[in-house]
Amino acid sequence: MVKNNPRKRPIPWIRLSMVVVLVGAIIVIAAQILDQKLHYTSTDVVPGPIVPGTQYPDEAFTGIDVPQPIDFSHKIHAGDNEINCMFCHTYARRSKVSGIPPLSKCMGCHTVIATEKPEIQKLTAMWEKGESPQWNKVHDLPDFVHFTHQRHLKRFLFDNQELDVSDAKRVCSMCHGDIAEMTVAKKSRPLTMGFCIRCHEANEGPSDCTKCHK
């Protein structure tokens, strides 16, 4: 006599996938909330230059110091000498990323400028060895977040009739803080999902999830 084997129940892959995604989202959101509570400081003043015709969150964020191979001073370059941010970060106006300048661009000036300074001598030594500084990321968004520098520069700079291209640092300050007053870059905005959503709501940005998450 042959026993009837009970029918195997199919694995609910769709339901299981939804649970995994939900748990992952909860973990990410919890991590962002914890990180913001550790570093967030309330302020009534938006630090850095103001961009005409825009509103953005006035949240400050005390980020950690990220060590760099060269103590590059944004204050000297973007502040004192008023070098446009896009001169070094050339990809920003046409790409998702802002881009890091090649060492050849640095040496275009520093073969003759400030050659006696220790940090420039370190830079020159790398140049002569055919090496490049291994910069460490300061503003590092999760892989599932797609922020586009090009789109934001177009919206707040190139399409802004009250600004000139030379005012790029005023737009950059919305997310990066007043970088022209910093030495080595430091994270000074929380850049959480809530921060971005509040900025989008204030400036009529898209609310479709797929615009930032793909």
C-alpha cells in the first residue's frame, strides 16, 4: 500500500522578500535617527551664504574630523582666493558626482605657488613619484541614494536669475555648509532623508521615491 505524501507548501517568496525589505528599511531608518541624535545640534541661523529664492533646512550637524593625506584648505582656495568650486570639482555641473581634481591640476599652480609649504612639498613628492592623494570621503551617502549634483546646480544656480556662475559656493553651502570658511572639509549638514525631504518640500522638488531611490 502506497502512502500519500502530503503536498509541499510553496515557499512564499514574495511575502518573504517584502519582510526582508521592510526589516532592512527599519534598520536603515533607525541608524539614521541614531546618527542624527548623536551629532545633531539645533540652530536658528542657517550657517553659510544664502541662495536667493530658496528655502532649506537650518539644521546643523557636528560631523567627525576625517583625516586626509594632505591638509587641503578650502578657506584659502575657495574663500581667500575666491576660486570657483567647479574649477576643481569639474564634474559637478554635468554629472551625479562632483569629482576630485587630478593632481596635475593642483600642480598647475603649485609648481610655482607656495612651494616652501610642507603640505605642498608632500604634494610635490607624490607628483614626482606618479602617485595621487588617497582622499577619504566626508559626505558619503548610502548606495541606494542617488543624489545628482548636475540637477541641483541647474535648479539653484544656472536657472537662478539672481545668481552668477561665480556664486557656485553659495549653492554648494546648502548641503556642505560654508565650505569657504573650512580648512579640510567637514560634514556640517545631516543629509538624512528627512533633511532632503524638507528641502524638496520647501523648494517644490520632486516627491516621487524613484527620483532618489532606484
